Amino acid sequence: MQQRLLLAMALIEQPKLLILDEPTSALDPLIAAQVLEEVRQISKAQGISVLIVTHDLGMAAQFASHIAVMADGRLVETGPTEALLSQPQANYTKDLVAHRHWQTTSEDLCRAAE
């Protein structure tokens, strides 16, 4: 509930950049998908760029147009989401991709919550 309130408060000012640090850490997957979908719609409508800091590569796969992967505090790879996840170049990114599942889309999660 607090994440949703804080997101609403942040969006009231119509910032140019919204930085979300683990925005769904305390939310169940269905609510998390709904919240992020709302953020996506509002940011697109208002021209707000969104930077999401997360350990959840699956969430990033669903909501990010570009991904930057860090290991040990260093940037190891960046690129468009689809390209980075389908053809990772860095060994660390290859390991991350090999151990994640991308089959469930945010739309699937939102429909399941209805």
C-alpha cells in the first residue's frame, strides 16, 4: 500500500524522470504487475522516463525497453531488452538469463488478478 501511495505522490508533480528502487519488493506478483502497468501507462501518457532499479530480471523483461546489468558494482552489459535477453554477451548476463523464466507477461498477471 505504501509503494502505491508514494508512486501516486511522485507522479503528481509530473517529473521528467521517475526513479523506482525495488518498487515491488513488498507486493505480491499480481499487485506488482498492476502497479507497474499503471506506472507504464501514466509515464507514457505524460512523457515521463522511468528508471527501475531491481534484482528481478523477469520484471525488467516485462517493463523495460532497455536493461543495464551490473555485477560487483560494475556495469557489465547494456542494451535493448529483447536483444540483451535473447543474445546476452557478458558471462554474468548469460548466467542470469539462463536461470530466469520470461513466459508470464504482465498482461497475464493483470488478467489473473481480475
